[in-house]
Amino acid sequence: MTAANIPTWPILTVDGAPRQGMLEDIIGLAQAAEDADGNPPLSEQTLVNLRAAHLHPNSLLVLATYASDARLDSDTDADEELAGVAVVSFPRVEGHPGVLELVVRPTYRNQGVGSSLVRALQGHQLPELRAWSHGNHAAAVELAANAGFIPVRELWRMRQTRAALEASVPDIVLPAGMKLRSFEPGHDEQAWLDANAAAFAHHPEQGETTLEDLQARMAEDWFDPKGLILAVRESDDTLLGFHWTKVHPRSGKHPAIGEVYVVGVTPAAQRTGLGKALTIAGIEHLHSLGLQAIMLYVDADNTAAVSLYRSLGFTRWDVDVMYAPAGQAESPE
């Protein structure tokens, strides 16, 4: 199919919170894409933003295109199906760019859906926009290039198998005067928010987590307080670091897998070995659940973290790529 005969799809634009039916459609579309590709096309933060958009005016821009049942090669009775969606999350802190994630249903790919969504987005004049491609599949690379976007950041997905775990992970060695315990809902929320903000002061994607964001994650089916491991000072229970683990349930042909979700160490405890101890503690927790593999995300240019994870048996598995307009490549964050 040439550019001349690629169809243009009608785009529905929602400035703010999508209606409940559309939200359910977006979640279903994301699941269909993940089942096909093995990568979640929408980040967890984007899903949180979609559910909480009614609390934050001007925080979202959603562009969607629906297809009637007549365009499907199926015998379903559905009147309409969401063929593709683009979600732009705007920052809550001034000066940070909006972030785009775009997904097309597998049955509607190579039919102009992605191109139609991108053209509609370009009409909104968002020059500072950044875009994530989860898995960075060939179609996403081509779509980004055609839109004048270039790669500015790589986020590696690394994986450790159970065999590598048993061979590579050493014992936990905590700094003197510290102990580990589980997160206590109703007690530790503010302490965790403070520690997270301190640990990720220069990482806005994580450091700006709010109580609403935390509560949204705690409300998810996957949340387990035993999997949020805290490192505290023995003398006064001051929170100095944490390792939040996560278990992704089996999805279609993809087995359940553990995740090193977030490891954070406050400035007061950095360079003490606490980060490594917490990482190992979380890995051991996931191992105790009988999982066959564990994964994590890490910036490709974070050489210290990549080196640590490799020493623990992790290898590069996949990559997410952030794109920006070519003229903005010098300032990706």
C-alpha cells in the first residue's frame, strides 16, 4: 500500500478525562496489543493518568479512532471497536514536555491508523512532545521517522532467569544499623513518598509521584505490601531506601514474570551498599514466589546500574525508545 492510497481515519479528540466506556476500550486495546507483541504499549503511569484525569484538568489529550463491525474480518456482533489511540500526558510541573504513547490494534495495522493519529496530533502544535515506543518495533520506527522524530533515550528491559538467579545472586549484606521490613498500608505512605522524592529528585518521572499516584498503584490487583520492601534505621525506623517488586500475571502465551519495579535509596544512605542489598532482597522475594524469570527497566546510559544488574545475572532482553522532534534532540528530558 503506497502513501497515496493509505486511508485517513476519522479521529475523535478528547481534551481531558475520557468517558468510562472509552477508558474501558483503551484498556482492552492495550491488552490486545500486549498479547500480540509481548510488550505493554501503554506505561503504567499513562494508565494511572487516564483513570485519574478527572482530578487533574488539562492533564491529558486523547485521540482515538473507532471502526465499525463491517470493517472487521470476523463474525462478532460488536457495533464498533477501538482501532487505535494516542494518549498525551501533560506534566504537572511546568517546564517538562508532554509524553505520547500510541497504540494500534493488531487487526488494523498497516491500514493508516497510526499515520492518521500522528497527523491529528501534529495539528495540536505540541513542539516539545516526547514519544515512547515500547519494544521499538519496525512500524514504530518508520512512523516516528515519517513524523520527523529521532531517538533520544533508550530504556533497556533486562531479564534474569531462575537458573541465573541461583548462580549469580549473593547474600544480602545490609549496612550497619539498618533492617528490612515490609510496607505497612495506612502507616508508611508519607514516609515512602518523602523517601521516593529524595531518592529521585533528578528523575521527574518517578520523583514526582503523588499520594494519589501511590494509592492508585496500591489499589491495583498486583499490589502486595510484602513485595514493597523497606530499609529502615533500626534505632528510629527512619526510611532510608526501598525495593518495590511487582508480579505480572500470566497473559495469553506469556508466563507470569516478576519485576524489579523501583529501587530507591535516599541521599543519606547512598554509597553504603544499600541499593545492592535491597535489589538482592527483592530478587529473593520474587524467587520465593516460584517465578521462572525476573525483569527490570534501566536507562541504557546508567552504566553503574547496568553493571550491577549484569553482575546479578540480568541480560538485555528488549528496549523501549523515547523519540523527540529532531530539533529538540539535544534536550531529551
